[in-house]
Amino acid sequence: MTAESPECCNKILTRLDTVHNDIVEIKPKKELNIYSKPVPDNNAAVLMGFPGSGLVGTIALQYMVDQLEFDLIGTMTSKFFPPLAMMNKGVINDPVRIYLKKDVAAIVADIPIHPMICYEIANGLLDWLAAFKPKEVVTIAGIITNEPEKRVFGVATTTEALQRIQEYTLILPIGSISGIASSILTECKIRGIPGYGLLGETVNAPDPRASAATIEVLNKMYNLGLDVQPLIEQAVEIEQSMQKISDEVQQSAEQSPKKDLPMYG
């Protein structure tokens, strides 16, 4: 074996230094990744709708952003989301979308959030929002009563905050809220952000009429002037299409591997 000359060794070291300097560090991704333009500082109201009972929040907010022509400003992803993407006229939608119009932001989801990751999603979402110091956060969900009235029940993170919605909703005197809506409201309470839950009375099926009732409350809270009659008139068609989506979402959630989920227990 022959020894390398000093000149040859220097050339090798130079090449190694060059390779080392070209290495790009690959940082691990977070459990929740948000890619979005900023929302207005100090003054934004943030409305959230995730699939749940009656798909009340998803239907209501998607109708709102479509009718009032909100701008799509961002998206949210997580490795724990089910492998499902909805489409509209052949174009794939982001599973969770962030919209903005003036000082009202809306976060609309097509996918369910598994109970075991609700804390991580709510915590990551409020971490991102806290930097913009939102004026308030409103979660829209359904509450199953199997009654035909379509009332809207309200909850808030503080007694003072209740005054904001007590004229527009029926305040729930006692009970519990589950799912991602409860985690979001808990995070708001801990962080001192005024948080509200609007719970549309629904049956355990896609319910555009319950969504219309919650929109009426949003009209009063934010002076949106949004006409819900077209939503009610299209209820039969929407109920059929949303039922299909609900079935696909449920099937996807049931088939998703859950081997990583126990880390949150």
C-alpha cells in the first residue's frame, strides 16, 4: 500500500470540506404544520368548523366563505390526519383551509380529528393564532337532541364573555362538550382568549338546516348580512352529498392505522 503525498491529502480534505459545506440540514416536521398568510393583529375574529355531529360547523363556514367570497390564505396539515382529500369540480381541496375577509378569519375542515390528537391540534393551532392576538375565537359544532327546532346553544370561556352571545343563543346551564371544539375552547380559556361555542341543535346526520341556524347567530354577531335561504332551499341536495362525504370520512377514519396514536395517551 502506497502512502498518499501531502498534496493529495490536502486535495481530499478540500473536497470533504466542500461536501460538508453543501450539506443541507433536514429538520423534523412538527405534529401540526400551518402554511398561511398572517391574520390581522389584535382585531381578528377566528371562526372554526370541524366535522362533528351533523357536520354543522363545516357546512356553515364553507357556505359563509363561498357566499361572501373570503380569500383562501392558508392550509393546515398533520401526519395524524386521515388520508383523505375532498375535491370540487375535479380540483383537490386542502383537508383544512384558512380563509380571511377583512377582520374575520375562518378555519374550515373536511376531515375529522381523532379524540386522541385533539389536544395536539388545538394546542398547535392556538400557538399559531396567539402570535396575532385574536379578538375572539368561535367554534361551531352540533349538539344532538333529535328535536326539530334547530335552536342554537351557546357557551363561553368566561362569565363576562357570555354577555356577547346571551341575546343570540340559549346558554347551556350544565353539561359537557367533547371533541376538537372542547379542546379549542379549553386552550382559549387557559390563554385568556375570549372563546365561544355555538352548538346547533341537530340529528346525527348532515344537517344544513342546523348550519343555517348557526349562520343566523353569526349574522347578528358580525353583521354579515348572509342570506341563508339558498342554503335551506338546497338542503335536500346538500344532505345527500354531505351524507356521502360523511360515509367516506367515517370509513377512512376507521381504516386509518392507529399504531402511532398511543403516544398521546
